[in-house]
Amino acid sequence: MTRKHHITTAFDRDLEAIQAMITRMGGLVEAAILDAVRALETRDVELADQVRRGDATIDALEEQINIEAARLIALRAPTAADLRTVLTAMKIAAALERCGDYAKNLAKRSNVLSTMPAIEGAAGSIRRMGKAVQLQLKNVLDAYSQRNADLAEQVRQGDHDVDQMYNTLFREFLTHMMEDPRNISACMHLHFIAKNIERVGDHATGIAEQVIYLVSGVLPDDDRPKADNTVISSGTSG
């Protein structure tokens, strides 16, 4: 009994360390998204560059989480619910790393837009959308740390609202482009920014589904509530 207790305690300690890294990673991603949209609104090139440089720390945390998770599986040989917990942590880390990439892309386009005439109202609308998605990330990470499937489901359902915000912005940018062809370049960059933010919302929804799976052992089998009715690709490599 004593040996088993020690093994269980060691597993829990190792898992807590992984979860602490996920919490830190999530906090960095949230900050990166908010900083990127603030850089857009204020035309702060230095802040945008800071977001781009900070992505390396997010990437390094994901790599460390994967290393620690692999070590945990090899040394502790977890089964059933314990294995599900480790694999879920790896999937959440991967989703957060992708969100960090999107934040970096926002910063890149913010720098480009700083050299162009501003599109009236666009930066404020992007900021509101970014804040909504950042809140989705915060809530889903809280759901993960608390093992709260109900909160995770709220995040999942909230993706519809983010999609609606994106659709509204998409229509506004089309209007600006049709009214004045000189707006086309800036509006295309703004569209890709909005689409990247919407994709972060999709990843928050994916994390929510992983939390539900972690708690219940079953992934949601109904389709995600989606409201994105546009057809243009996100262009995430920008």
C-alpha cells in the first residue's frame, strides 16, 4: 500500500507541474491577443514586435509540456482516467500554441496596417472581438483547472457569438472596399485579423470539448454551434 501511495503522489505532483505550465501558457496567449489588438488600435509597432517575439516562449512551453507528458507516461504508465488526463493536457497545449501563432499573425498585420490610412471604427471593433475571445480562453482555462464541464459547455455555446461578431466585421469591410477601392488593401488585412481572432475562438471551443471529455469521458457528439457564413480563407501564414 505504501509503495502504491508514493507512486500515486508522484504522478499527481508531475501532473500538477504540467497543469501549471498550461496555466502559464494560457495566460501568455491571452496577453498576446490583447496586446496584438491594442497594438493595432494604437499603431504601436514596438508592442506588436513584442508580441511576435513572445511567441517563442509560448512555443517553448508547449515543447516542455510534451516532454514532461511523455516522461510521465513512460515512468508512471497511467491507465484509464489518468492517461486521459495526460493526453488532454497535451491536446490543450497544442491548441494554445496555435492560438499563440494567431496572435503573432495579428501583430504582423498590425505592423503593416500602421503604415496605411485607418479604416474608421475598425480597430475598436477588432478590439471588442479580441476581448471577447480572450474571455473565452480565460473561461475555458478556468473550466480546465476546476474540471467544470458546465463552464466548458458555456464556452462551447459562446462560439456562436464570436462568429456573429466576425460576420458583422466581414460585411463592414466589404462595404468599405466597395465604397472606396483605396480601402481594399487595409480591409483585406483587417479581414485576416478578424478571421484569425475567430479561429482562436474555435480553438477555445476545441479546448472546451477536451475539458468535457476529461470530466465525462465522452466528447460532445452534436455539431458545434457555428455562425461563420463567409467563404474566404483565414490566410494564417501572413
